[in-house]
Amino acid sequence: MRLFDKFKKKQTIETPTRAEPLKTDFQKLKLLVTVVNRKKTEFYLDYLTSLGVNFQTAVAGRGTATSETLYLLGLEDSDKSVLFGVVREDGAEAILQNLEEKFQTIRGGKGIAFTIPLTSVIGVAIYRFLSDNRAK
């Protein structure tokens, strides 16, 4: 019986604890929406990449303005591209300012850009990808 009693003793399993909490610099994310002429889609995708916009996608769009309105506004056509990208909140203002400058200086490169705050992201890995903050 003594041998059997030895195995009946309750075994405790210790779980490892972290020495210090995880240190992460979480910045809020924003969805960057940019509407440009369809002919300038590739240019603006490359330009946004150079500004640090990590995740981008382009969708074809068509404006609803009449030809008279387009003429009055100085716009060429109603074929547009809508570019979606994700940016960190701390860099959003600089990206919008750079885009505003490009809209004024590029021939046929007029457009609009704005951001929408994102309230949540599922998972740390997805957050790191979207914010271009990969573990090193």
C-alpha cells in the first residue's frame, strides 16, 4: 500500500510567469481613403508605399458629376480609383499633407484624401502587420 499511496499524492504544476510585462508601443490605426484619377493609380500606390503605408488596395470607381460640373471644377474625367490603406495615427497627418502637396503639383493628379479611425483589430500579429511594426 505504501507504493500506491506514493502515486496518489497530488502533483502540482507550476506555470511560468513573465518577469516583466510585454512592452509594446501601440498606436491607434486609421484607414486612409484616397480618391484619384484612374490613370494615376499606380503612381499614388507607389507614392503611398514610399510614405510608409503598409497595406493598400485599389478599387475602380466612377464619379457621378455631370460634364459641366467636371469642367467647372477643372477635373478631366469621372473614372476614378479609390485607394484604401492603413496608417498609424502618429503619421497620418504628415501623409495627408504630403498627398495635398502632390495633388497640387502633379499634372492630372488631383484627388482627395481623408482618414477614418479604426476602433479595433483582432490579434497582435495583424496589428503589427497593419502598423508595419513587426517583431524584430
